[in-house]
Amino acid sequence: MTKILSNRYGKIMILFGVLIMVPMTVVFFDKSQIKYIYSFLIPGVTSIVLGALICKDFKKAEKTSFFSANLKNSVMLVLFSWFYCFLLGALPLWLGGQLNPIQALFESVSGYTTTGLSVVVPSQTPLIYLAHQIFMQYCGGFGVVLMFIMIIKDQSAVTLYNAEGHQDKLLPNIQKTARLIFITYNLLIIIGTIGFYILGMDVFDALCNSITSLFTAGYSTKDIGISYYNSTAIYIFSMLLMILGSINTGVLLMIFQGKFKIVKKVTELKFMFFLIVLLGTISSVVLWFSSNLGFFKSILTGFYNVISSLSTTGNYNYDIRILPPFVLQVMIICMLMGGCIGSTAGGLKLSRIVILLKTMYNALIMKTSSARRVLSISWNTASGKKIIETETIKETISYIGFYFLVMLIGANLLTITANCSLMEGFFEFASALSSFGVTIGITGPNTNALTLIVEMIGMILGRLEIYILLIGGNYFYKAVAKKIKYKIEQKKNI
């Protein structure tokens, strides 16, 4: 087992080394970008060489590592994969002189977590680095471990798959599941690219917007995002892709298979469309009465903001800084709830919100009912009706509690580091934590390092869903404590 784990760390380094060099393909379409390829070659080749050495000499690597007792846990491998890609993804931006180290790391974390908050000005950034941003979101949308699972063949891949937060085992074989997800989303990206191209974008912009809309990511090749195009058709097509990105992968496949009778019963999906209709209508009415947008523009903007927020994409078709405060509050609520579990969206996930609401409803019924009876919680999923276990309910409520505690701490930290109001701090940190990726004006090229660090922590906690970091931190602490204890005992014996 030790041999396999050490070997895997090397394979991950090789895989990411190859992936980091993919943006260099831009050179085939724009020869002027060739002067920047060194910033991708250096980290890419270095990672491949180091990974190959670890694969070859895994026994030596294991003996010199004080994590050896804990490397058997898949959580540590998942955390290594994510943090390694964060560091590797930052190197091209730093080596290429585009950003300082903190900014480059921020951009990498934002990319791989599919958040989309950025300190880069697209119009002032070479094409190859824009491609790097989008490709990071492409990899992060799938999940870096899922991409690794596609090329490994052993039973422990199931543990890795679950440890990264995936719930949707669509086929008996995990590798086949991973490949099915990979093929499905790539087909949708192709369809999205064709759609955006037909609606007036050039090929590069169409591909980028297809990826960021479907993977609910939010990066753009334009300074003002998708609003640059000012096209109702593009906005509507973008909304469709964002909704698809918010749907559980298993349910999405059933839609393509025409299993609509099963799909229409899925509780989480019904709840998502209920929220879109309800909150979209409310936002539209508020915009109609409090702005000069007009009836149709108010409806389009209201629903676009709700879908973009609920899917945690971060696209926008109107300057959010001049939106009514009530609409901003609706956006915060939507981004915190997020999309369906097993989708590319961030946030708490609607499944947890459904469990919380059903638990609250049952508690109210029990309080008002004279008959003290145990009420079970159930819902419909893609695989049929499911009874929610008590342990799951406890974990859900506990997670929501942790989430809002992190939200409160992060928002208050931003008021200190960014010298902003509490409302602005809540919006900005909620945007980072939920991977929404829209700034209210705090995040940009001139943002100070402390603010970027706070937001990076929020993005990582949101993408890796808090618990895995707590578990990993606990393993790390025990490994270090054990090593220190061993050293102390050695000194005593001497």
C-alpha cells in the first residue's frame, strides 16, 4: 500500500506537469505568444521530472517523509493534489511577470476552485495567460482528482472519488463513471461553443464562455464579462448552460436519455426551479419599480442574476454595484445556497437546504402535534426515493453551522483588511466561499495581499467543503506530533 501511495504522488505530479503546459497550444494560433512559453515549460517539465523520480524511487521518498503513517489516507492524497495544482498553476503567471507571487497564487486558487474572482485585467493580459485561466477552471470544474482517477486502475479509486466530494457513482466502475462525466461535459462544451459562435462570438471567446458557463466558473476574456456582448440571445443561451451546470450529473444524463418522468420527480431539481421562478420574479419586480431598465430588461436582469448566483457562475449582464440593495441580498442568498449536489456549482448545495427545511418542518409539526411520533425525512433522487438517515441530518446541520461560522469570520476579516462595510464584506466573502466570483469592487489589481489571502482561504474552504480540510488538518497534526514525540524520545535515550 505504501508503494502504491508514493507512486501515486509521483503520477499526480506528472499529470499536472502535462496539464500545465496545455495553454502553450495557443502558440499554434498566435505566434506572438511564443515568447511566453518558457513560463509554462519550466514548471511543467520540472513537475514531470520530479514526479518520474518519485515513481522510480518511491521507497526512498517514503523513508524520508514524516507523513508516511498518514499517506495511506485518501484525504491526504486529495489535499496534496489540490494544493499542488494551486502552487503549480501560480508559477506561469509569476514567472511570466504578469503578477506578484501572492496575486499569482490567488489567481490559481480562484481558477482551480472555479470561483472566478480575478486580479487580472483581460485586455492587458497576453492570450496565453487568458487560456491558462480558463484551462484551470476547466480542470477544476471536473475536479483534479477525478481527472487523475481516469488514468488509474485499482479499487481504492472509489475512496479517492468520495474523498473529493463526488456523490454520483453513475456506473459500477469508478473509472467508467469518471470517463462518462468527462465525455458528457466535453460534449456540452462543444455544443456551447457552437452556440456562442453562431450568436456572434469568435471561436476562442465562444469556447471560453462555454467552459465558464457550464462549469459555473465565471472567468472572462473581456474586462466587463459577458455583458460586453450586450446580446439578449447570448444572455439566454448563457442562462441555459448555467442551469445545466447546476444540475446533478446523474440527473443531467437522465435528461439526455429522455427519462423525464423520473427527472421531474427529483426533489432537489424541483426545488432549484422553484427558487429560480420565485426569486427571479421578485428580483425582476424590484428592478422594474426601482430602476429605469424597463419591463423586459428588468425581467432579463432579474432572472439572469438569480441563475448566475444560484449556479455560482458569476456572470453578469448589468453593473451589480448599482443594483438595489434588496437584489444584492437575494444574490447573496442564492450564492450561499448554490446548485445541486454532484454538479459543478458551489455553495452549500440545495440538497442540504432541502434537508434543513424538511427537518425544521418536522420539528414544527412535532411541537404543534399532540401525538409524539417520529417523522421520517425522504426525498426523490435520480435513483429513486431515499430516506434521510438521522446521522445525515446531524452532519448536514453541523456543516451548515460551520459554513455560516466561516462566513461570519471571513466577512468581518474583510472589513478589517479591505476597510469596507460589513455588507460589502459579506458579499465579497460569500462570493469567494460559494465560488460565485463576482466582486462588489473590493477585488482587483490593487487589492492588498491580506485581503487576497482571506479570500483564498474562503475559496479553498468552499471548494473542498470544510470537513476534508478539518480531517486533513487533524491527520497533519497527528503526523507532526508523532514525529516530534519520536525525536524527543530519541534525545532522551541518548
